[in-house]
Amino acid sequence: MGTIKNKEFELRIDSGATKSFIGKETVKALGLTVIEAAQITNVFGNGHTEKTRETVEVEIQLKGIQRLIKENLYVLDHLPEAILLGNEFLFNNELLLDYKNRVVVIDEKVIPMIGKETINPDEMDRILCERLLCIEETPEEESQVRKELKEYLRDNEKFKYINIGEVELFIDPKFKIIRLHHNIILCP
């Protein structure tokens, strides 16, 4: 939980999202000022895409944490959560996600993760396809994406080769489709 402008929200942490986001309705409810930024394209796991160049700057007070955290959030019309905090937030604030002990650590404060103890593979597939956000990569970042995918391929014995094209990404284990800027196929 966290507070923005004296209103309490459930803050969803998504380590699969590059950026952090806020829903347009939440922006209106808080009366936040929108700032124009460089456009990004978000691709949801269900294939829905949404472009935005709107951001807001917020001060977040996390429950039990003394300091205010300033964060820039991209505004989306169709966000499944009021506020979704991605990897930029995790890195900028040195958050530690301890999945084994199901806790988040920030400023030496240990916060329990909320949710189920276990998730079966079918449910995980459904969650990924509904909620996963991928940011369209810029040309400068494309070589880094390729490098990371090749490292993943090298370290994962399930797959034999990788094919990078332009439309979709097929994901193990049931080859659910997550539409991306690139067509990346991991092949067994």
C-alpha cells in the first residue's frame, strides 16, 4: 500500500514491466498535471497495444517507509491496475524482491508480499497474458535485447535456436503469444 496526495492505493509491483504506469482515471481522481514526454508503445500480453506520451510526476509514501519517493509514471487509458510500478522504480529505489521468503525489502524495511502462496502453470499463463507489459524497444536498445535473448538461449537447455523477426514472441511452456515489436521465436 502507498499514499499519493493523501489518497491510499494498492501499488502493484511488476518486475516484468520496464516503466511505471498510472491509469488515466487515477490521474483524474488525483488531479495530477500531465507532462508530455517521448512516446512509448506498450504491448499487453493479450495483444492490446497502447501508445502514450503522457507522464505525471508523483510523490509516493510507501506504508512504513519514512521518505517520500518521487517517481515519473506513464499514463495509460487501459491499465488493469490503478498504479503499476516497474523495473525503473525497483532500480531507482533499490527494492529487493525476495520471492523465496515472499517479501519486498526497501530501506531495510521488510514488507510481506500479498497474494497466493503458489500459482499453478495454467494460472501463471493467464496472468502473464492478461497483465504483462512490454515496452517497444528503440533501435539503440535492439542489439541489447538480442544479446540478452541469446544469453537466455545459451543458459536455457529447453531451446535449440532463436529466430528474431518483426511480429510476435512465442513463450514457453505452451507457446502463448505475446505480441511485441520484434518476432522472437524460441524453438525447442
